[in-house]
Amino acid sequence: MRQRREMQGLPQKELARKLGISFQQVQKYESGANRVSASKLWQLCDVLDVEPGYFFEGLEGNRRRTTGDEYEADPRSARQVLDLNQNFQKIGNPKVRRQVVQLVKSLTA
């Protein structure tokens, strides 16, 4: 939750306002001190513009099939995506940004 909120550049107070809760409750959700109800999760997904499955990526049951009956864990890391996004946004030169995008695309081919 914190990672997606930070990706959106949304302060805890603003997220709390949009969810109709206190920012302390947001802190408790993010720290894991309090559970998020299904209805609040649905509302959170709307505010953060993600599908509910976003919050379950990388969990044991969320694996992808390779061949036959074999499965492998999804190698994507939400933390790496967040770091990449935050650093990418710091690149001021549009030409360099385009080159970085091309580099990433070439690595996935």
C-alpha cells in the first residue's frame, strides 16, 4: 500500500482524506498493525488506481506456470519497480528519458 501511494506521490494525509479515515489509520494499515477490510481494500484500489490483485503479487499462491506442472515465483519486485520509477522521474532531460525507455525495452526482447 505504501509503495503504491508513494508511486502516486500521494501523502498519507491525502490518502486518508480520500478514504474518509484518519492518517493514523493509514499508518496502521501500512505498518500492518491493522487489517484492511474488503470494502476498504476496494475503495483503496479505486483511489490508487490498481486492481485488487496488485496487493497480492508475489505471494505464494501467485505464481506463474512455466512448463507442464512446474511453477516459478514471479521475479518482479514491487520495491524495484518503485525505485526504478522514482529515479526515472528524476531524469530531467527528455532525450535521456527516451533512451532509458528504449534500453529497458531492448532488455525485455
